[in-house]
Amino acid sequence: MSLLMSACITRPQSLTLGCLLLCTLPLAGQSRDKVQPPTFTIDAPVVLVPTTVMDRRGAIVSGLTPEAFVVSQDNVPQRITSFGEQDIPVSIGIVFDTSGSMRGVLPKAKDTLRAFLDACNPEDEALLYTVSGRPEKDFGFTSDFNSLLAHMVFTDADGSTALVDTIYAALLQMRKAHNGRKALLVISDGMDNHSRYTARELTAAAVEADVQIYAISVYDPPRNKKPVELAEERNGVFFLDELTRKTGGFQIMEYGSSDIIAVAARIGKAMRDQYLIGYIPERSGDTGKWHSLKVNLKAGGGVAYARSGFYSK
């Protein structure tokens, strides 16, 4: 058994501009016809960065203070102006691979899905897309996880793989989510042979969306595999690693007899139990510019997972 997690960097939940209305009230003895007109000022844009912290064993770290973090935008350290630790309901888009390449591991993938949904909170909601030759939307957002699981009982693995297209379609559906926190879970081997979108196009769209992506990659033990199969598997790992890392999630790889329940619980807790770090950047007004983000811990012993950057709006 081995669990390999890709290190991930940074994700701002949103960029918000608030307008503060400052009305000048009449001073004592001042007549109403001399009241000054209201003054409008626009406060600075606040970048909010949802961040998950894990120790070296993969356990979620709670109870940290703002002083434990260093947030950098474009390699320039920022002053943290707001901070909080949240455990709130999540809207989850599930992308479940049922293509032919999953035939040998489909039962284990189903067990993983069941363990994940069993660990969800009643306030959570999920939608389901299955992967084959084209995206298939099986369920819209629902909290009836039993019906979702029952739908998957007799699902077989067959056909080509349009994984990139399916993740893209699920990402678009996340706009209909009811909860403020949104995440995608991909259960797949990462292979793709039938998508119209490229991995680069998907990654670009995912970075701009306010959705963290996590992946559980399920594999047969690597023995007796042909070189071409190993190469395709390796490419799938790299693809899911980059996608999850850039959106602030992470990837867990399941080989052999991994503890499925522990893996599923770890993903679910990472989706819900996060720090929300806010800062006001020094410069604004550069609409459309890409800004890199990085969140580090001042002390060692853990890794901060957050989005890798954002485009200013």
C-alpha cells in the first residue's frame, strides 16, 4: 500500500470590491439646505485564499493562527488582514470514470465513492458525472446520496475515455451549486483518449473557477503491465497532479489494498475544514492580469494547499 499526495499551492475563493457609503451628517446648528452631498468611496479589493493544511502523515491540521502563515502574491509577502477557520457545507461535483481502462478496478472505485459519500455531512450536496466516450450527467445536485449510490451499483466499465471533457462539463455545472464552498472529486486513472478539450484548456478554465479539484486515482498493481500502459498511467498521474495542484486540491493514488475509508475521509475533511486567509494587495486596477499565489507555513512539519494564482477582475 502506498499513498502518494501531490503538493499543491494556492487558491483565492473570490475577489470582492465593496462600496462603503459615507454620508456627511449636518453639524449642530447647520441648516438642512447646507447639508453636504453624500460621499462615495470604494474600499480596496480583498483576496480570500481558502487553505488546507496537512501534516506529514496526511492528517488535517486545525487550530493554527494567522502568525503561522506566509502569503505571497507575485513573490511579494502580503499582510494578512482577515483570517478564520471554517467547517461549512460543500457542494461537490463528482466525476466517476466508467470507461474501459477502469474495468479492472471499477469495484474498488465504487467502494471509494461509497466511503466518500458515507463521510459527507447531511448539509452537503453532490452532482454526478460518469466518464465514457462523452460526458454523462447522471445526477444534478442532490443530498440523497443513497439514490446516487444505488444508481452506480450496476454500472459497468466500457468504452473510450473523455475524462477532460467530463471534468469540464462538471466544472460548468458547479455554477448551479447552492453552497458557498465548491469542490470537484475525480475518481479515475487519469487516462484520456476521446476528449475535444485539451488538458491545458481545462486547467486554464479550472484556475479561473472558484472550485477546488481533488482526485483519487485508482490503479491495479503495476506488475505485468506493458510499457505503453505504464506510460499512459504515468501521463494520467501527471495530468491529475497538475490539475489538482493548481486549483488548491490534491491527488491521492490508491494501489493495492489502500485503506479506502481513510482516503475518502481525508478528502472529505480537506474539502470542509479550511482556513480562509484574506489580504489586500498593494496594486489594483490591472484587470485580466495573472497573479501567482503561494501559501507557506513559517514552521515546518506541514504543507499548505491553496490555489496557485488568479486573474484580477
